[in-house]
Amino acid sequence: MSSIEQPQDLMDAALRSRAVAAARGAEPFDVLISGGTLVDVVTGEFRPADIGLVGSLIASVHEPGTRSDAATMIDATGAYVSPGLIDTHMHVESSMVTPATYANAVLPRGVTTVVWDPHEFGNVNGVAGVRWAANASRDLPLRTVLLAPSSVPSAPGLELAGADFDADVIADILSWPEIGGIAEMMNMRGVIDGEARITGIVQAGLAAGKPVNGHARSLAGSDLQAFVTAGVSSDHELVSGDDLLAKLRAGLSIELRGSHDHLLPEFVKTIKALGHLPQTVTLCTDDVFPDDLAHAGGLDDVVRRLVRYGLPAEWALRAATLNGAVRQGRHDLGLVAPGRRADIVIFEDLADFRARTVIVDGKSIADAGRMIEPLCGIAAETLHGTMKIAPLSENDFRIPADGTKVRVATIDRPRFTQWGDAVAAVEGGFVVPPEGTTLIAVAHRHGRADSRPAVGLLSSWGAWRGAFATTVSHDSHNLTVFGGNAQDMAVAANAVIAAGGGMAAVSGGKVDALLPLPLAGLVSEEPLEEVADSFAALREAVGRIVDWQPPYLVFKACFGATLACNAGPHQTDRGIADVATGKVMESPILEILEA
């Protein structure tokens, strides 16, 4: 089933006939929602209306109090009736829990559909990881549009992941019924320059008649025009209000994401200045850490914050419902109207957006913020055993060098990286990290190459008083370690290796916090509350090791420091990679200054 085909369950003639009969009053409704205020995401009206449901269909939206014939009545007095929220770009793995656990968290908050790019599982476990994602989400009431990961790895030749998806692999995945399109095209240069491998992947999506999603970080001018002309049709990597406007003008569907909160007020200002909400603006979460998921929620939190920053509530809801449905070609979703699918949320108000009742396919699945019947996941044996790396030593986290003084390359600034250099002393055959630099080491963990770490130097990353190791490291998810000294880095790395993947914070040679993530080194099968508490404790421990400097030098920067598809130098398991030149420096040593 392509993303634009009408789902088969709503084509059932008997269901339609019964719904038509109920709409005209010849039969009762299965469910009648009464007393609420409908948020009409087409007209922008807030109007009193009752809604009659038959099976998974909305049969009637009519004047309040005119019908009472229904098997089940739901009282929505004082509340607002909205379509279910649609998250148009997200990664379940970023919340470090299983799909069932994720669904248990967001469904009671009103999120009824997600568009999931499982490229984290793909980068670690290959096609088997994507297949597991499909199987794990298939029977959940959280409607999941799965995407074919385009970026395995995200920067071919500059990093080595656990798998390699070329156009033939992507074409096969696109044939699966769960797949609604191609996930974010992260190799921007490859798309723009017409590289054969990347062009083949884009063409596979176009040939399948399914949308090709984008990752257009900082693209402008002719590069942006070429990226869109190649067939890419969406973007979530916005960096400013002007960037948002340029991408709207380029015809891209915008997946306005909540994971970069500091930019949202500027985006709201830009949209309001237009005087209307463009129909191509949708909303997404992209990445939500487990403690944020547990305490703030998913897409509901994005809606809440946008309204707090001044976006009209009806605009925010339209972006999170109807616009998202249109983008996915899912004309059964995104609107409370006759003949549409009965995915409905009853919100207490349009400020906090607390969900009183959540209905999926005409059935109440959550009340007062809790699932009526909690969901259980499937077995995950295929995701275990991904740490194919032996314990590491202190010297593995040092930079070998000849002579007594060298000039070294540095990776300057978190997030928007640039090349730098420094002079360093050499003692005992190893570089002494220059004042103001931080060590970063990336070790291949997928068993496809030598697992000795490639070690580099970061600047403007603060003074580290310990180390942090993680296998959550976008997007190849190799073992990445940050630190101020080799001893703590070795301890942190070995703690994560022994745990089967995850994260560890170390200071003074001692493990201060550990979060095991044994499923692909990305996810835990423990309850969300436990994962959230452990993650919060680990974040706090790392905060004692380094002083954060928002908005860029933040904890989240540690997970994207190896994202080699973005502009600028990035450390990978191969060395220091630069997508602009397509080259990798195996060692940061530029020259020997003194023999």
C-alpha cells in the first residue's frame, strides 16, 4: 500500500453502509461525543458540535443535542474536540525505549500517528533492524508510517556503520506495505552533486510514487534549488526564520520540529508575519530524550510550546493534524468530519493541551492521561549483541606522534563546526592535548573494521573533568567518547562495552552514572520511568564533568558531534571527516614542528 492509497479497512462496504444509515438517523451510532467544542482545522472555527462514530468511521458531525441514540456516550462538556496529532518526522530510538513503550507514553497525550524513520536501527542492525521496527509497530494503536532509511550510513566513505543501504536495498524496503516513503536524505552534497549512489536512492522513491524526505541543513541559493529539484520534498533542519521562509518559498513541506526550542519563537514570528499558516507547515518532534518524553510528552509538547510562543491554537492544531495528513497523502486522517477516520482527541483546554480522552479507530484507548489497556512489546533478540568490540586501554585514547612539538588540526565549536589548529607538545610518543581542547574518540563497534578508536581534538567544548561515553552517536552509532584525560575515557568506554551499549559518565577513574541500552546500543526494554530517571541522572553527572554553555554547547551536542553529513569537520571512526572535500584525516597531526 503506497502512502497515497486509501487504507483498506475504510473501504469495507458494510461499514460504510452502516455509517451512512447512522448519519441519516436510520441506525444508532456506536459512540456519540457530545457537549464539546469542535476545533475545525479547515475553517479555524471553534464551534459547538456533537460527533457520531460508527466503527472506525466518523459518521456525522452535527448540531449539539439533536441526537442521543448511541451505544456509548462520551461527555466532552467544557472541552475541545480535535483530530489526533500527527508527528511527521521522528525517531523512536531517540527516546531510548521500545515502540510499545513509546506508544504508551504518547497516545494518552493525543498523538495518534507518527512518521518514523528507523535509520538508527538500520545503521546498527541493517535491514533486520528496519524489519524489527515494522514488526514492533504493526499491531500498536499508535498509527505508524514507517520510512525507508536513506542514510545508512549518512556519509558513505567518511564513516562506517553496521550496514550499507544502496538503491537496491532501498527499493526492496519501499515495497513493504508499511513503508510510506524515503526517510531524510542526509547526504545533502550527494543529492546536490548528483552522486550516482544517492541519485539512485532518490529515484527509487520517485519510482515507487512515495515522498522523499529531506535534511536540508543550512542549504540556500542554488544548493537549495538543486536539492529540491532532485526530488526531495520536505525539511526539518531549520536554522532561522529567514531559512524557514526560503524553504517555504522553495515549495518544501516544513516539519517544524520541537527539539530546537530556542528557534521556535523566531519561527512563530515568521509565520505570523505571513498572516496565515501555510498548508505546507507540519509539526514534528525529531528527537525526544526519555526524561523529556516522560515529563513533557511528544508532539503535544511541541503544540503547547508553539501556542505559548504566540502561535494561534487553531494554527498549531492544523499544522499538527490536517497539514500532516495531507503531507502523508492520508486523506482519512487529520480532520474531524464525516467519512474520516475516528482518530480523535478531547483536550481539556487549548493552553496545556491535556487530553481527557483519546480515541483511535473509534475506540477509547486512553482516559485522563493513562492508557486503558497498557501495550506490550515484541521480542527483540535480533537487536542484542551489537557491541562487537574488545575492551580498550588508556593508550587507545591518546594520539601517537613523533618529535617533541607538533601542529594539530582541531574541530572548533559544537554544532556549527569549523577547522582550527593548535600547537601541542609530544611526551612519551603521544600528543599532550593543548590547553582549551577536549579529546574525542570514535571506535567502530559493528565488527566490520578495526575497532581501535580514531582520536581527535575539539575546541570550544569547555574544560572536561572526566569523560562521557555513548553508543548513541548519530548516525552510525559507533562508540564515541569525550574527555579531559585518557584514563577516564578508557573507564567510560569499557563500562559501556560491558553493558552491551549505552552511556556512562566517569570522573576520577570511577563510574558516576551508567545507562545500559542493550537493544542495538540505543534502546532499553525497561519501563519509561526507569529509563528516564537513569538518563536524567546520567545527564546530571555529565553536567558535573563539563560546564554547559547553551544554546550550542549542551548535552545534546554530544550525540551529534559525529554527524559527518553536516557541513564542517566531524570526528568519525575513520578519522576527521569533511563532507565538503569528501576526505578523511586519519590523524589530527598536521606537521612535526620540532623533531
